[in-house]
Amino acid sequence: MLTTLVTCLSELQDAACAAIAAATALKELEALDAQYLGRKGALAQCMGAMKGLSAADKPALGKVANDAKAVVTAALETRRATLLDAADAQSLAQDALDVTLPGRARVQGGAHPLAQTLREMLDIFQRLGFAIEEGPEIEDEWHNFDALNIPASHPARDVQDTFFINAAPAADPRAGRFILRTHTSPVQARVMQQTTPPLRFVAPGRVYRNERIDASHYTIFHQVEGLYVDRAVSFAQLKGTLLDFAHAYYGPQVKLRFRPGYFPFTEPSAEVDITCSVCSGRGCSVCKQTGWVEILGAGMVHPNVFRAVGYDPDAVTGFAFGMGVERIAMLKYGIDDIRLFYENDLRFLTQFA
Ligand code: DAH
């Protein structure tokens, strides 16, 4: 009886160890654990047969059974550790982080080319001693036209050029209707009304015209207005200031040319050209083969403008100028279509970032 049981235990141990070694999953191991070592498992059943043994044989079988249990338990543990290691290694391999993968570059923003141009222009004028002033984009007819010696009959006041605001007129009947300012020149009148001379400032800002849109015209654009008023401001000072600006902005090789012009708010008035910065004056499509391009209007402040704002035209003189920011930028960078500034196409914008 004892021998049979010992053989049974040894076979059981061998079978268990073989099955454990062959197991490929932790679940399988748990099942084998229950099958051999569980309360109703093979080992327990074998021990159940101990009841029939003599008191003398019992301890001998007990030892064999305990040894078999220890061997199977150890085999289970070893195999469990091996399978756990393998599972760890697999999940590590699966979740591996490839540190050689390049990161995602952050897209860096930049100032709009018009903002950059304006900043550069204002920097130059500030170095020349000009303050910076601003006025409203919704303006009244008096500041935009009347104060600047532009009479009610002037064609510029036509609805074809001016956007009128659909609102009740200003409380002051002299102010007329509200409009979107068609130039930055009304800032001249506003600042002079609030200040006593001398004064020297530039006024940057957006202006609006009811224009047919094409490569060189847009309904919105920007201007920089300049005004210098003192006791004896001269046309020579105007020329010097504009030449300094052109050299600082376009470079020392640029030449300036003053042509007689007409603006109601200046007398005398001039239209000012620079040597074409695209072809260096040799002649190209931008300058229509002339080598010159117009960049601004300027002149000596008209006595009627001084009168309108309450200055004595016999006591002070002044010069004024106005230039288009888009045009200045187009000439500097060789941009051939004003609409590019307003389409926000990143292929255009990133060239200036
Ligand atoms: N306001 C003019 C325009 O929009 C530009 C201009 C010309 C401004 C002569 C001036 C100036 O101050 O003196 O066309």
C-alpha cells in the first residue's frame, strides 16, 4: 500500500512539473496550481488515501507528500517568475519610447509686414524729434474736409470717394456728417485745436476710400501724416526732413525729387518721388521705366488751415506731409499687389516673420 502511494506521488510530481514547465501563460499556471495543490487537487486526493495506512507508515508517506508539494510549489514559483519577466519584457518593448523622434517644432508668429513697416517709419521720425499722435477713424466732415480748406464743392467729398456713416449728424452743426476718414490729415486739425505751437508730430493710422479694388488700390490703407508748426518753419526744413527719412528708410543711395503739386491744405504743395528702389533708378515695371516713384504729398500749411484751428497765419508757418504705408512697404520689398497685405495668406506673411 505504502509503495503504491509513493509511486503515485512521484508520478503526480513528475506530471505536475512537466505540465508547469510546458505552461505558457500565467492563467494556465493558476489552473495547474489548483489542479495539483488545491484543496480538492490531486495531492490532496492522494493524501486522502493515507487514512488506510498503518500508524508506522503514515509519517513516511507524509514526508514524501510534503516533499512532492514543495517540489511542485517551487516549480510553480519559478515558472511564474519566468512568465512574469517575459510579460514585462514584452510590454516594455511594446510601449517603447523612441527618443530619437524629432519633436514638433512650434510655429513662431511675427508682426504683419505693415506693422513692421509702420514701426520702422515711426522709429525714424521719433529720432528726428517728432511726437506720435492719433485721431479717430470715424471722423466728421469738418475735420476731414472743411478745416483742411477742402470746400463742400470739392470732388473728394463725393460719395464715390468717401464712405459716409449711416448715423445722425454730429451735435455741432458745423461738424457735418460722420464719415470714415479718407486720410490722416484731419489729425493735423485735431491736434492744432488742442495745442499751442510749436508742435511737431507724425500721425499714423488707417484710412478708408470707396475705391475700385485692384493691384494698387484697396478700400482700406494706412498713412503716416506729418506736421511741424513753429515761428519760422521753412520749405528747406521740409526737404531736409523728408530726405533724412528716405535715406534712413531706403538707404543713402536714394535720391528725392520734388514736383509741384496741388493739395487744398498746403501752399505751395509738392509731390515727392524717390529713385525707384526696385531697379535703383534704371527703369522697371514698378516705376514705369521712369526710374522714379511717387511716395508722398507735402507742402507748407495753407493759411486757411491755421485760421480754421484758431492759429494766426502771420505768426506761425508749418510744413505737412502725408505718405501711404502700403506703398512705402511695396517699394521697399518689391511687392506688386496691395491686396496681399489684406488676404492673410501665410505663404506671403511668413516671408516677413
Ligand atoms: N492727405 C493727402 C492724401 O491723402 C496726402 C497729403 C498731401 C498730406 C500733402 C499732407 C500734405 O499733409 O501736405 O492724399
